[in-house]
Amino acid sequence: MSVTTYNVIGTRPIRHDGADKVTGRALYGADLQLARMVHGAVLRSPHAHARILRLDTTKAAAHPGVFAVVTAADFPPAPTDKIVDFGEGDTLLSSLRGNILASGKVLYSGHAVAAVAAVNAHVAAEAVALIEVDYEPLPCVLTAPAAMAPGAPLLHEGLANGNVAEYVRHEIGDLAAGFAAATVIVERELNTATVHQGYIEPQNATAFWSSDGRVHIWCSTQGSFVARDASAAVLDIPVSQVRVTPMEIGGGFGGKINVYLEPVAALLSKKAGRPVKMVMSRRDVFTGTGPTPGSRVRVKIGVDAAGKITAAQAWLAYEAGAYPGAMVGPGAMTVFACYDIENVLIEGFDVVVNKPSTAAYRAPGAPNSALATETVLDEIAEKLGIDPLELRLRNAAKEGTRRADGPRYKRIGCVEVIEAMKASAHYNAPLPGPHCGRGVAIGYWFNIGLPSSATLSVNADGTVNLIEGSTDIGGSRTSLSMQGAEVLGIRAEDVHPTIVDTDSVGYTGVTGGSRTTFATGLAVYEAAQDVVTQMKARAATLWGTKEVEFSNGTFSSGSNSFSFAQLAAQLGATGGPVVGSAAVNPRGAGGSIAGLIIDLKVDPETGKTDVLRVTSVQDAGKAIHPAYVEGQMQGGTAQGIGWALNEEYFMDGSGDMRNSSYLDYRMPTALDLPMIETIIVEVPNPGHPFGVRGVGEANIVPPLPAVANALYRAIGRRLHSVPMNPATILNL
Amino acid sequence: MATVFIPTVVRPRLGGLAQLEASGTTVGELLIDLEARYPGLSQFLLRPNLAISVDDEVTPLGVLEPVRPDSEVHFIAAISGG
């Protein structure tokens, strides 16, 4: 456990953007107003799969108040093999552009076909209705098994195998020998529905294509540089010609990494000669952006009489949606990642279907596969008469454990998380009565590094301005400022963070992969070290010495000493401003293990499930701001519970989503959940000076299986598909 | 000699070999060594959405990453996150 003492880290200062957020002064994309700005709207396909026979925008273009109309034909030609780099995830330019505006065929209901810019949103909507499209409807496929079946309608030509875009396989040891050594073998098949990240703020983008050829985009994005690079690729212009200003973001959870409106608004602006603003409706968000994949996962695990896993096998088929990229790779890498298993075979299939092209969602791919593994283990624990956490503890991955995909773990906190679960008050409390069940599960997420940049400039009053490029979704302004403050020996409140546009800071990767507090935090740490070095030189000048010490915010040499603020006041007389900068591309992100304990009660008459008590446990490495770590744990847990119990894209047979509003897409609210208890485990990450591990994602992995296991204990039967809603429970 | 682990889906192209010894001081040099013995192998290892792991750490340097004689090199799915 972490024992280092800090002055700032581990405290709970008020977030720097708090006042603006709670008073409504914070500016989101929909708030943006520019001179001569006009408004865009998108025409979307009513068909899940159809050939576009005729697309006529003549009447829309002639409609009074319309400034521009664009279709896919307005994009520059796309090379079929050009790759767009999203950091550690890439996509084909042709797929990216095809998803933004359809060409030739529409591949899902909601697929964008054309867009209009008009004097206001109402006129834009009228003009969209005047666009004439003749479709030739084609048969659609909506699930991975259906799309993999012989004779299934094909979405694309030239994929690896029909609708299978990619096949992944990991194999270690001797699977047959492992199963032969098992006392108990359980094999089950689990299904998950397509679900959405459910961020409150819809996608939006405003663009102005200036007469000098530069494009300025204001948008809600998890990564301003990714939005810049992707938009530049789609528009076939140099990245230096695009400037992206990230507005405040009302949630993303992985769903705001891809671009949808940005290049369209830019094209409309180029034609209109004015800034063009586009804001999605909720239905646009559901049907026109990227949900997370539905999946079918089959897991077979063998365990010997001592409770040691002898072999494990998994088969995963994930729905990519209309274009390849279903996150089955990470699903396959995480399916058994919590455990030390010698004999493993994992096969995964990335399958295109006639649904919206999927996007990342907190620990993408991992909840789907963990649902299968963790429910099978629960069943095995019962058969062997072993406590379910004890079974996990006996097989927990440790430092040096080799994953099935090859690499061995550095220091991880799997054992510590399970032990914290076992020791928790919740796990040792009795259930309150009949029809109640308790479930447990654990899960893993890798976390990532990627580049980040930061600049710190010292003010004469002893405060510091922090310039950085990470979109702040969960309080990262504060978690970054705290790391700078810790190094400089000042208060967190004395660091003033600003998130700037892509022209104003060095390249910074997405706020995703649980990387911001780790990687941008490391950039701030290094920039602060740079400041300290420069400040020591200033003190040396003042004192006429070469040796200056710095500790706890005090510069000293012999009998001389200055606080940080005292020395900051002297900078003007010792050479001028002190500005510290750093750019990093770190390795050693340090994966995180999370666990969940959940108590449920099921009404036998209605099938309604009430969540009685929840405890989320997670290894944070070192919690910079414990309240924000707890918030991440609670948020991921709430989303996972919603995914498990109620959320789904309810599609009709023609591929149309029939519940595309928050009235019908049943996300949990504060009324549905108790206060989620949290236990932060701190196993420091050796790859970060403060031991930070990202905490944004692993917490959504265990809720699905923990809910499934709790439901089994409440109703005595196992469900094998999520959502496990009242109708499913009553139909058992 | 460093050890290069072959992704399972590529192993059939090498007669089922799971790992190969290769010489060099960087990942790139290892691949040049392997390419001489197994022409065309690199194209299956250096692909979009595959990251390079050296000694159990995904490297931001890719083929420029230094390796030691006892290093392990893996080609694994690139992880992004949400």
C-alpha cells in the first residue's frame, strides 16, 4: 500500500471549474454564438441497408434561407487504404468518411446522407425534408451470429471473411491437457445488447472555413488533436490548417473520440462562407453516433478440486456496427486478464452489422467478456463449495503473470482488490430478507499512455498558470493542478488551469483510456520540475551561490531562504518570466483492477429489481483527488448497472431503433440507485512518480457479471443475456 | 538473441512456430533479421491496430525501441479506451 506523505495529493480541494459549472457560466458547444453564423441539419437514412439510387438536393439548395448543401460527393476522393491515427486506435479513412456521409449505400438506420446549412435550424430542417433520395432497400443483419451465418447479406466487399472484418486468436499452454486436469468444467454462452454511453450533452460542432484556407472548429470532443487530425484527413487538408477549440464537455465515456459533425460543418462553412453550427438531437445521438457493441461470448473454464483454474477457452463475436472496429481485440485480451491461467485459447471475431458504427465506451470490450467469465466462475465456485471471492483469490493475476496475449504483468493490485472486497463491511453483512441476492465480480482494464504536453508560467504573486490540452471530463483540471502544486510546494488553488486549442499547446492525446491524470499529469509534473530548476537558478543569482535546495515549497541556501511566492516576486529582477514546459509520451500506464459487491431484491410478482447496496472497489495506484476517484468509481458502476438491468437498443426487424429517447432508453437515475460505497485500494504504479493508475474505466467491467450473479441468488435461475430486465425475469 | 513472439493468427504462415530468436539492438533490426529468414513476415507484424510490447511494456517508439539480448517482443492489439 502507498505510504508516501504528500501535502496536496490525497486532499480534496474544490474543483477549479466548479463555480462556472454550477452557475451556468461554463460554455458548451451549443452555447457558442458567432457573427453571421448559420445552422446545419443532417438528412439521415430511414433504412438499415439500402442502395442509394438517386440523391437530388436541387430543391433544398433553392429553398429560401439555405446557404449550402453537401453530400459525400463534396468530400475529396478517399484512398481506400489510408489510415487515420487516433492514437493507439486507427481506422481506414474510407470507413471514417463513409460513416460521416454515406456514399453508394446506407448501412444503418440513421446513417447520414446529406447536410444543409440555413439561416436557422428550422429552415435547415425544412430544407432537409426537400432532399430527394431513392433507395433500393436491401436485406439487413442486426446481430453478429446472423451476420456470420452462411448466406448472410454482405455490408462490404473485401472484408476478411464475409461480414467478419478481423479474427483474433490468443493461445498459450495445452488446452486439452488443462481441461483433462479439471474436476469441474462449466461452459456458458452470454449475450449483451447494444448500449449507448448515455452522455447528457449531444454531439455538436461549429466550423468556420476562413478565406485564408484555415478551418476553425469548436466542438465537444474528448480529444481536440484527434478531432483536428481526423477532420484534416477527411477534408484532405494539412493538420496545420485546422484549429480545434474544445468546448466544455457534458460527458463522453469514449463516445466523443470519433468525429461526426466536424467535417460536415467545415464543408458547409466552406460553401456558405459563414460559420456553421450543428447540434445533434437525442435521436441523432442514438442512431448517428457510436454505441458499444452487442456481443455473444462463449466461455468454458475448468477448475481442479483445489480451486485452481486448469484451462479456459473463450469465443467472442462482437458487433462492429456498419464499419470494422468492434473492440473485440481488448475484449479478447481482458476475458481472462484477472487470472493466472496456464492453458488458454481465445478466439474473437469483429463482425459488421447494420447498426450504427460502434465506438469506445469505458473499458471498451471488457464488460462484454467479463460477463461470461465472471458468471462461469461464480457457477464453478458454487459447485465446488468455495466462496466466490476465495476462488478468485486463488487464481488472481500477480506481478509476472503472463496474459494469454503474451506480455507479463508489472505490479498490479488484483490480490489487494479481492482482499479488500472480502474484508469489506458489505461483504460480511447479512442480506436483508427473501428474494434478495448478493453478487460479486472483478474486472481489468489496461489504461494507456500516449503523448501529452503542458506549460506552467509563474506569476509574480506566487501562483502558476497551467496551459494544457486535455479535455476535462471528470475533474482533470484539478487532478493535474494538484500534481503541479505538489511539486512546487504551493496550494492546488494557486495553480490556474486553462484548456486551450490545438494551436496553443503541444500535441495531447485523447481524454480516454484512463490516461489524463497519468499522462498529462506526468507532463505537468515534468513542467513543474522544469520550473523548480529555473527558480533555483534565480535564487542562486540572488544569493550569489551555486547550491540551492528546494523542499516543501522553500528554496534555501545556507541561512538564505525564500518561499515559492517570495521568489516568484523576484523574477522580474532576476531575468524575467519563468516558464516550464514538458512534452511526454510515457510508458508504464499501469492497469487497474476493479471489483463490485452488489445486493439486489427482485419482486417475484413484477420482476422488478431493486438495487439495495453497492460497494465498488478499485486500485487507483495513488488517488490524487480521492473524491474524483470515488466519482469515477460511482459513475462507472452506475453505468454498468444500467447496462446489466435495463439498457438496450430496442431494434425492430427492419433495423430501426424504437427507443431513441431518454424516456424509453432506460438509464438508471439517482432514484434507482442507493449511494454507491467505495473502497480505494492503492497499489502504486511504478510507472508514475506519484504512483497514479487511471481510474476511469475498470469500474464498469464488474457490474454486469456482479448483477447477473446477484440475480441468480435472488431468483434461483441464471440469466444469460443482458439486459436482465423485468420482462426477461418473468419469462424465465 | 531477443525472442519475438508470433501472434497466433500469424503462426500458420511459419509452420506453427510460436516464437523466434532474432538478433539486433532495436525492434526494427530484429524484424530485418527475421525478414531475411522469413520473407514477408514483417507485413503481418507491423499492422494498424497492433502495438509493440517490449519486455512487457507497450512502447511508444515502435520499431525504434531498443532491445536487449534477453528481451521479449510481442505484437498485441493496440488499446485505446473510452
